[in-house]
Amino acid sequence: MTPKKTVNPVRKYAVGSVITALLLLSPVVALLLVSAVEMLVDVLIVGGASAVCVVAAGGFGLVLVRKFWRRPAVMLQAELEPVPGEASIAGAPM
């Protein structure tokens, strides 16, 4: 089976470049995320909260994020069931 339209090589290389850029920049994003979390923990501790409270708040936040930001499950369509007592409507004769 041959495709009717060939893939544009510029588009193919553009997609590959974007994927490569994301792979190369992911450690930078992870470092920034860890730095932000450390700054937040430091602010909470300087503000008077203990480490136990900080860990408890993080765990509570994780539970809420996992509960409310979940993708909806794909529901399978059930088979149609006939309704008792009603006749089917036939198509118009040709």
C-alpha cells in the first residue's frame, strides 16, 4: 500500500527538532521545578511552619491534584436494547 501523498521532509525534520528540543530542555525544567519547591518550603519554614506541616500540606495537595485533574475515563457504548411494547419503525419502501 503506497501513500498518495509523500511526507514533506521539512515537516518531518521540524517535528524531529521539536522533540529533540523538548528532550534537551527537560532537565532544565526539572531543575527549575525543584528550585521552586525548595523556595516554597523555605518560605513556609521561615514563616513558622514545621517540616511536618510542610510535608502534610504537600501530601494533601498531591491527593487533591490526583483526584481532580484526572482524565475522564472513556466509556464503552453499550449495545442497544429493544424497548418492550414498542414496534420498530420500518424504512420507507422504494
